[in-house]
Amino acid sequence: MANTTTLNIRINPKVKQKAEEVLEELGIPMSTAINMYLRQISMTGGIPFPVKLPSAPDSLQVGTMTETELYDKLDKGYADAAAGRVHEASEAFDSIRKKNSI
């Protein structure tokens, strides 16, 4: 039997649940996935994926908008809110993350 050690970590329950769902679909136990991650760190000498802040879509980059474009977007946002066309912030951020993911 191979030598093993125990790793105790604290994880956000929602993050853990989502990861477990994905790993179950892939047929990979959590311990195997963590072992794969740690081996990749050892082999690459760092985190095996880019670690960066998510970027907002160009349509939300205020710095590239004209004043008129900005006010038009704000007016549309106010109209949507007044008409009840709103979403939870977490849904909006999830949507942006999905669009920016590989």
C-alpha cells in the first residue's frame, strides 16, 4: 500500500458541493482530484492555471464608453428595475463567469 497522509482543509460548503457535483459527473473522487491538483503544482512549479481577476465584458467597461452610451445604459437599467426586469446579483455574476470560462 502506498504511503498516504491526511489533509484537513476548510472549504466553503457551496464551493465544495459544486465541485463534488462536477467530479461525480467526471467519475473522479474528490481525493483523486486534489491529488491531481497537488501533483500538477509539483510538476509545474506553481498553480497549474492562470490566477487572475475576472474581467467584465466589453459591454460593461465604463472606461471605454462615451458619456451618451453610459447614460443610455443607466437609463435602460433604471427602466428595467422599474419594470421588474431584475436578477439576483449572484445569477448575474454566475452568468459572467460562465461566459469568461474556458
